[in-house]
Amino acid sequence: MEFIDNKIITSIATIKDWINTIEKAFIASNSGAYIMPRRMHIDHGVDTFLLMPCLTEEYWVTKLVSFCPRNKILDQPSIYGTLVLCNTKTGEPLAIMDGSAITAMRTAAITAIGISLLSPANSHSLGIIGTGLQGIHQTLFACSVRNINEIWAFDLSPQSLKIFSDEVNRKHPDIKIIKSANSTEVVMNSEVIITATNSQNPVFLNEKELFTGKTFIGIGSYKPDCREFPELLFRQVDRIYVDTLDGKNESGDLITSIKNGWVLEENIYPIGSLLAGNLKFTSNPTRLFKTVGSAIFDLFAAKLIYEMIMSSKNKN
């Protein structure tokens, strides 16, 4: 059995490999050729533990995720994850992988697909709210699908913002990074905005003029008590695109907007419908993509890494 760490997961495949793999996962998710129970949430005080299984004829995976927000006091990551990949036909365990790295890379690929489908092709300014590990990967993948020349970034942690700036500039020294004073400065100066926070309250002011004509990607708010977007953003979009319709029951952003009538539930669509060509765009230039993640993306991500490692070993 292979033990695959963060370093291997984040280096063995290219960004293009990741995006192509997650596109295949979206196509598979529309086919129904898999078994995926709804993920289990276990809340323990302020901490949350997730169990995420998925099975195809070839592989089955289970990802264990913990979110412990008080870890910041201990100078430890808030999120840990472990993924187990097995052979479906025999049940044999094939690999144990760093689940946090898998999550970061596949989520960044999901976002990149959303940006490539929803944002104007000539978008050049990117906004990031939340500059932790997810924010770094989100930015690098976003820069692979749009010709970004400036990034407006905000985080409550100055240290996180510095690490983000150093890491992104190491990969893209020609991109200008502006360390913003607040989220308003970010959204006013950006065409594409990504939120990657664990906030329980909207991270933007509830002002209509902030949102008009822009593309928003929300990767936080995976629990009912979490929200990143205010009412007036929802009232400006005529559709919400999601990675999986399960988000309607999991994300506070979606639950709250449906409950309050800010958006109609029938106007929430899986973004895979755009990939498959089954859905056409409306003329509204204000667009929102909400991702909460799904085990099928973990399965395809684990398959990518495992098969690349096996292929490399066979060549040697």
C-alpha cells in the first residue's frame, strides 16, 4: 500500500492534469455511474468531522476531514484530512493520501473550471478573500485559465497574507499583488472574486453596486451556519451554479437564500450542465458559482495521483 504525502500530491501532476481530471469527474457525476452516499457530518462543539465515501466499478474512496477552528490558537491548521483509496473489485487498500492536499488541489480545479465557464475571457483582475492554503491554490489555478495581471487579496491574518503574497509571487513574479485593507477594496477592484473563508457572516457589505457584472466563486460555507455572501448579491443573479445539488442542503449561503426567497430553488443548476452543453447562459453578467465539494471529485483526484505514481514506478 502506498503512502502519498502533500509534497507528491501537489507536484506530480500539472494544473492542466488536475483540471482535465475534474472535468471528467463532472461528466461522470451526470452519468450516475457511481455510488455516493450523502457525506456524514458530525458536529462536536465548534468542531466538525466529515466522512465522505464514493464508489465506482474501479475504485472506491473514503475521505475523513476534520475542521477544528481553535487550532489557530495552537498554530496548527484548522483542517486535516486523510483519504483511503481501495480497489472496488477486491476491496484491497491501495493508498493512503494526504486528504487536505487532495481537497486543496481538486477544489482549485473546480474553481478554475467555474472561472473558465462563467467569467469574461478578458478578465485580468482577481480578488481573493481568505489567503490560507486553499487561497493560494485557488489563485494559482485561476491564473492558469485567465490572464491575470493583478490580485487584490484580503485576510484577517497579516501573516497569512504575507505567506500568500510570497508564494504566489514565487510562481508568478510579474503579477501585482495588492494587500487590501478590507473586502470592499477587493471586490471594487476585481472582476473575478473568490471567497475561501470559514465565516459565519457575509464577508462583503450588503451594497448592490459592489457586485454588478462580476463573477463570484464561493468555496467556503459548507455548513448550514456559515455564509460568505450577502442578500443583494443573490438578488442580482438570475442563476446560481453549483458543483453538486447537495449544496442546497449543506451550505448556509444556499439554505439562507432559498429560505428567504432571495433566489428560487429551481434557478440553482449544476455547473456540469454547462460543461455538457445542456444549458445556455443568460445575458446577466453577474454570476455566482458555489462549491461545497463532493466525494466523486476526491475519487477522480486520487485516481489521477495513484495512477501517475504507478505508471512512474512501472517505467523504472
